[in-house]
Amino acid sequence: MKDNFYNLKQKAHISPDIKRDDCQLVAIDTNVFIDMSHHMRDNKKVTGFYGKIREIRLKAEQGQIRFVITPSVLSELAVHGLSPIEVEFIKKYCVILEPKDKQAFAKEAVSLSREYIRSGAMKPSKTPWGDALIMAESTIAGLNILTNNYKDFVVYKDEHGGSKRYKHDKYDDIVPRTNYKDDYIPENLTHMNENELVSYLKLKKRFRALDIGRVNYGMNYGYKNKNGYTVIPMPFTTTDYIGKRSEKEGLWRTNQFVTNFNSSKLDLVPYEMGQE
């Protein structure tokens, strides 16, 4: 497996002025879908974690973001059973990931998910779809995924005394107990390059997310976007995505989220078509 993904001494790519599409595509985990769909705009002032959820939702309502639902997330939602408010959300703000060759896609996704588990980056699941399969489907699509399942996607909280390394802050963000302050994060991340992204994730001890990225890099799921930035699909928390102190501090502004959708293998269809 390639080690350059971690090598901060390699020559950094200096990001040019970022060219964006009108609407950003990002996959979402089941927990984010549930929180986002139930968090409607109203006159109540909401702060902390749900305030950040609201900020992301507002960008979807403004047409800046489109949420992608992978087959495994759709299966989890089917078991959960969509409420009327969730159906309204998925119809308005989401698209369904539909493989052009379902058998080939399933085989590839299972193979990649097994590599996450074999490498130790992710854990086996009791369900047939599971977290590793959700991550694999997002990766094959060329997309990052938003999740608030820190312990299975983002940090090693339960392994090797990891729970002692982290604490919850007022945003319910899981951050290191020592050698970390929010002030260490630059106020504007817009022109962050690949090495600076790795430094950011290391600073916040997002080591599981980094290891998932390392697997993806080694399995050749990285690619150059239209700005010449190498995107390695990875999981990110909603707070890291939108920014804690301001939107300029959010990773959504960076080249990491200027993605190439894998249209050779997949389509994006409305919810109604995805149910046919």
C-alpha cells in the first residue's frame, strides 16, 4: 500500500482558484439523513451540533448541495421505514445512487469493504450492508461521505484506550483532550491543499478517516479533479464539513469537495425512480 498519502514532506500541490459546479454532490450516512430530514427551518434559534446540521440543510435548500443516497443507506432507510417528513426530504434534496451493472458494482463494493476491514481501518458489521459497505459505495462513486458516526468512520475511540484521548465539546464534536484547540484550525480553509488536509485530520486525530483514505489511495480510488487537486474519497463529520466558528473554516469550501462523479459505472436518479 502506498505511504505517500501520509508523507507531509512530499511537494504540496498549491490549489488554484477553486472552480465549482453549481451544486455540490456529497454522500450522506443514515444518521445524517435522519438528523437532516427532521431538522426543518423554523423560527427557533438552534446552536451547537443541530445548528451546524441546519446550516448544511440550508445550503441544500438553496441548491448548493445535493445529497447522494447509496444503495446500502437506502436499504437501512427501508428497514427504518421512511416517515412523511423523510420522504419529503429525500424527494427534494437527495438523489439515489443507481449502479449501471448492479452485480459488478456489488462485487466491487464488497471487495473494497473487505479491504477496509482486513486493514483494520473499519470494523465488521452485524448487518449485510454495514458501515464498510456504505463507505465503499461512496468511494466507488468518487464521493466523500458525511457521517456523525465518529467511532466507526472517523476516530479510533474504542481501541487501545482511545476513549481517553478524546472529549466532547459544546458542539458535540469529538476532539483530542490534549494538544488541541479550535484556534489551531486556520480561519479560512478555502485553498487548503492535499497535505494540509492530512495535517488538519491529524491535528484532530481523525486517524480512522485517514486510514480509510490510505486504503482508498492504495486501491487507486484517488483522482484529479478539474482544479488539479487529488481527491481521495473519505468520511467527514458534519461539523468539520460546515465549519465550527465560521463557514470559511469548513471543509466544504475546499478542493476535497470538488469531486468527479463516477458516471461510467453509476447513475443518479430521483427517489421515485430508485423505487421502481
